[in-house]
Amino acid sequence: MARWPLEETGRNSVAPWMIPKSRASNQFMGSMFGTRYRVQSVIPEALGPALSPRDSLSRQRFHDDSMRILHIIARLNDGGPTRVLREWCRGLEEHGHQVHILCGRCDANEPDMSQLLRAEGIGMTILPELGRGLHPLRDLIALQRLCRAIRRLQPDLIHTHTAKAGFLGRLAARLCRRPCLHSYHGHVLSGYWSRPINACFIALERLAARWGHCHSLSPGLVAELRDGCGIGRRQRWHYLPIPIRALTPDPDPPRARAEAWDLQGWDPLVPTIGILGRLVPVKQPLLALEAVALAAQQRPLQCLIMGDGPLRPQVEAAIAAGGLRAWCTGFVPAAAGLGLCQLLLLSSRNEGTPLSVIEAASLGLPVVATAVGGLRDLQPGPHLHLVPVTAKDLAAAIVSVLAQREDATLAAQITSGGRKLAESFAPAALIPGYIHLYRSLIAEHQRANPPCPDSRPC
């Protein structure tokens, strides 16, 4: 896609449609986003003349059918929502549409993907108050800055993600009279909080659902949120799978990778169980270790824990106390970590559609997981075993799957079934569905909010 040529001299980049025509508006935009920038003198003919950010929704676009999508997310940490958002942005731009991201900052102990997205040319603006922590005053400031940004950016549609950014983003879209879609990549309404706090969050989600449309990653999550929690009206719910890019196998041999990570005592001849994700209560890493310990009583095993979080000290203590052959690597590239494993284990008590499952399947690895959330909507088979949330059931499935891998015929079925699952989430196949959904929501909003007769913003 043709891009507006910008010279960025600050920490925030600017969306292609934000380019002001006057020095006054240039100064305003600089003060608004805390950055200095200047427009190069050469303007590509494909983009046409520079547009004022105050132009109405019906103004001439860079392309006749181009959409301008504004994504709002709490932070760009290395997790499922960020990686899916990256695929959305890539796919939309490949189809000639323009995207921009408003996001908060990552926590100090989280890997930050914002620089990677910037390097790929995805425009973004950092709003520090938008981070996931709850603070009434900072949240009000975040709402004010969101509204100001929306009025200046004039997007065709706002797509929100994650809990706090989703609520504030939907409220800002409502105040600015913009169509909005909120994606539930999972939810925090089960397995995170006490019952009173859950009830409060459910009430807030029911309120926010009035301000836009809702999207979830699987039919089961739609039913859980819409029917179980009473969030949103039936006609405002949409289901589309998330785009997940297949992993490229790690080029380094497993032994060399183990040496680079200082995995002392790691044996390439012993099956390795991989645990990939944040070490937080909802992921239940201690339950996973208990299951691995039970399975290790029946056959030799070792475990690689790829992630970090507040439960890491307890995880390391459990490894030492149980005498397990296990290592905590912290956050590592998924392809590199899974390249050392023969099986991926998930023990969560609540999930959306975990990227790690699809990525492991794309590499031909079998998965043993708890039958919760969006996992229940995936087709089980030799490549995917869904079991109840108990250490005993997880351990039995681990032993069974490793035995299947030793049979050439079953191993081939595991590989082919996993790759077939991964292909169903290929971005090239799914992005057109999102474009169609975006267009339908924009058209619905325009029918409900016709332009003023004199072509000025109402």
C-alpha cells in the first residue's frame, strides 16, 4: 500500500490520514501527541492531495473503497491479542486499507512488541494512561485523550481490544459518534476475580455492549458471554476466527538451542513437555507441573516452561521440591521453544483461542489441553486432546500422546491433523471476512447517522 512519506523525529508515529495542511494544525497535532514531525515535500500522486483532519466522514479518500481503521488496545505485550492485532494490521494494509493503533505502555517485566510493529510500518500513538492498571483519574485522562484522538483521526471504524481499553474505547466511540467493534480475545469474567468483582465487571460489560458490536473468536465464547453473562444483543454479536500465522521452524538444532539457553542437563533423547504462556493464576502452571510429575512416574520426561509472571517463584520452588527435570526460560520465541518439545501442555481454567495451540499444530506438535473456553470449539483428534481440569487426566493424556508419537502411522496423523488445523486460521483466508464485517458495520452506522444536508459534520 502507498504510504504518506513522514520523517519521524519523536517517539510516536502518525497515521497516514492525519497529515495537516497548515502550520497551526501541525503545531496542534505535535502538542497533542507529544512528538515533532514534518511532512516531506514530495506527495505521492497515488494518495492525492493532503486532507484536513477536520474533514467529515464523507470526504474524498485516498482510495475510493479504502477504510481507515483505528485499533485501541491496552498494551502491545508479546501475547495473543497483540500478535493477532499484528496480523489484522498486515492483512488490512495488504488489501489497501489504513490502520492506526492507540495503546498504553507495557509493564516493566513484559516483552514489548511496539517496536516490532513500528518497524513493519504500522502507525501507532502511545497513550500512557491507557495501560491496563485501573486508576480513576488516569482513566478519565485516557478517555479524554481517546476522544481527542478520535475526533482528529476521523476513522471510519474503531476496533477495540482487551478489557479496560475496550470499555474506554467503546465509550469514546459513543461520545464521538463512531461505529465500534469490540473483540473478546478471551475474557476476565471467569477465573480471575471474586464473585462481587466479577458481578461488577459483568455489569460494566453489559453497559459497554450497548455502545457497539461485539466479536468473539469461537461460538462457545459467544454463547458464554452473550447467553451466560447477558452481554450484548444477539444481532450485535459476530463470530470470526482469529488470523494466526503458521510458525517457521527454528533453524538452530535443538542441542545448540539448549546450549544457548544454558539448559544444563537437557537430554534430546528424553521427551520434552512444553508449557508456553504467562505464569499467572488463570493459566494454572502449578497444575501443569503436577500433571508432568504424575506422568514422569510412568515414563522418563522433562519439562520446559517458556514464560514469566508473578507465579514464577512458586513454579521454581515446585520444581526444586518435586525433583522434576524442568527449566524456566522466561519469555522466548515460540518457534525456538517449541522446537525443543515433543508435546505442548495447557492447563488453563479459562481460555479464548490460544495462539500457542495453533502455532504448535503448525509445527506438527500434539497438544494436551483442558477443555475450557474457546478450546472446546476446536476439533479434537490425534493432534489435540481435550481433558477435564485435573492433574490426573492431564497426566494420562500426556502418557497416551507420547506413546502415539512412537507409532509412525499415528505420528503422521498427528502432524497432518495439526497442520490442517493451522491452515484453517491462515490470515489470507480470514482477513476478507473481517473486511466484509467492517464494511457492514460502517454502512449500518451511516444509515443510522446520515450526513448533514450541507455536507458539514453534524
